[in-house]
Amino acid sequence: MNKMKFQVGVIKGDGIGPEVVTEAQKVLNAIATKYGHEFDYKEILMGGCSIDATGEPLTDQAIADAKASDAVLMGSIGGNTQTSPWYKLPPEKRPEAGLLKLRKSLNLFANLRPAYLYKELREACPLREDIIGDGFDMMIMRELTGGLYFGARETKEVDGVMTAVDTLTYTEEEIRRIAKRGFDIAMKRRKKVTSVDKANVLDSSRLWRKIVEEVAADYPEVTYEHMLVDNCAMQLVKDPKQFDVILTENMFGDILSDEASMVTGSIGMLSSASLNDTKFGVYEPSGGSAPDIAGQGIANPIATILSAAMMLRYSFDLDREADAIEDAVKQVLAEGYRTIDIMPQENEKRSSVKQVGTKEMGDLIAARV
Ligand code: IPM
Ligand code: MN
């Protein structure tokens, strides 16, 4: 057996972040023991906790530490935007600015967000039985370093009226590289790409469509279609089975991935990988820091645990080990263990499962890898 050693940057972050990352590390440690690998963790500060410690949401040292790692495992960052003092700071000093800076500094342009309905979680899915059918399995491919989240923005008074502007810019190169990634992933899946835009209104979307069409020409085996984002939001709840790879720009992908996560039962199940042109990646749950439930020990660690599995697969080429984690998650669900967010919707069905907390869920999965 090939023993391997990896340097893993660990960003615990804020809210439920530290709780869920601890469980993911527990599972990684179980993998290390079983397969004889070594994961060296280096803690990196980002978000609100970094503001409290250093005054900045992400320091240059933190960026350097992330770059020096083979991959970064992350929890979540940010607090309650209405009550936390972090949100009294200027926008570029707030927790989210740290995450955006990390993505940009590491050129993490490709964000993969798989949304998969486990058959064990059908009862937690808010959609009707006939819509669920045999379940669904999609990959949202979100562009992560362009568009509205990185364009120039400004708030100022114009002719006595407060006016705010955000700019949405995409270059053809930015579109081409994410489109290629989307089609490459589709080739390993069911070979269908739905490119989502708002080409009936936006110039950036019309360029998006043109470039996606050019890229599609290189993938004759892949069926592709264009879909307007408002229609896509509707189709995701009307007939999610139709989707394989959803390829879209930054903001649309942000919104649609939250929606897709909810149709799989809970945002607590949705993992993600943010990749650049190298083997490096940042792996984080798609959900937020959930400050309302932080510290209660009830957050679902599965999204973070599955993100760790993605890290093994995409950054470390440890497919067998990644499979072991995913199988362990399935097994624990099959045995009836549930965190509160994935409890069955109907009361009568609740007695057939066992509700557990964050730590217990981590223990159960670690014991089964
Ligand atoms: C996400 C988050 C971030 C985003 C925020 C925290 C900046 O919502 O990863 O989806 O919008 O990308
Ligand atoms: Mn989001």
C-alpha cells in the first residue's frame, strides 16, 4: 500500500464551522489510520475569528499558509449580519471579504457543488413523491472568481440621491475555462450540460452563451442546452431529475446551489470543492455558518465530511479512501441516524429514525470508514 503524507490547511471559521470541521478531521484521521496515510493539519484563520484576532478577515500570512498546503478544508465564515459587530465594519473588512479574497488569491475559479438525493433521505425531501421519482443527482458548476462578486462597486450620492452600483464583468477566457470544466465533468457523468444564464437581458449572459456554444462544439458526446436562470429556479423544484451538470456564473450559481441543496433535503448535506488549474483546492460545505445554532452541538457535519471526501478525490487522488467516506455516510443514514435538519418531515415517520448531534454523527461515520 502506498503511504502518503499531505499538508492540510484547516480553516475552522465561525459559527458552526469549528464544530463541523472537527468531525471532518475525525473522519480523516480514521482514514489515515486505516490506510496508513498522514494528514498534517495547519490551522489558518479566516472570517470573523480572524477579525477578532488580527483586525483583518484574511491576513497575507493566512494566504501564504493556504498556498503552502496541498489542500484546504474549511468550515464556514460569517455571523448574523443584523446583530454581529463584524457587520458594522466597512464591507472590505467583513468576514465574507476574507473568503472572496482567498478565492481570488488562489484563482479558485471552478466551484463544484454536487446535489444528490440519498434514497434514505427521501423522507426529508420537501418535494412530492412523484417529483422525486428515482431521486436526482446533479452537479452545479459555479464560476467563482468573476462576475458581480468581483466587479467594481460603489455607493455614492448622485444629484442628491444615494446610488449604489455593482458591475458584472466576464471575459471570454473566464467563461471558456469554466465551461471546459463543466463539459469535462459531464463526460464523467450522464453527459448532459444545462448552461444557465439571463441572455434575454444581460450582455454578460449573451457572451456566456456564445462561448459555451463554442466549447460545446468540442464535446460532441455531451447534450447541452441553455436555460434562463428564472426558469431554472422553477425547474429545480418542478423536475430536478432533468439536470446533470448545471453550468453557471457566480451569482446565479450561489443562489441555485442553495435551492438545489434544499431539494436534496438539507443544506447540511451539500459539499463543495473550489478548484484552480492545479491539484490544489479549498473544500467547504455549501452552507453558511448558521450562527443561530452555533455551539449547540446539533449542526449536521455531513456536508463538511463529504467535502473532505472530495478533497481526497480531487486534490490527493485517493479515490478508494473517498469512496470509503461516502459509503460510511450512506451506511450511517441507512442505519437510521439523522441530525435534526434531515429528520423526516412527517411526524409519523420520525419514530423510525434516531436523532443524533454533531459529535455523535462524526463518531458514527468515523467508525464506519
Ligand atoms: C457561498 C457563500 C459565499 C458566496 C459568501 C459567504 C460570500 O454564500 O459560498 O455560497 O456567496 O459565495
Ligand atoms: Mn451561498
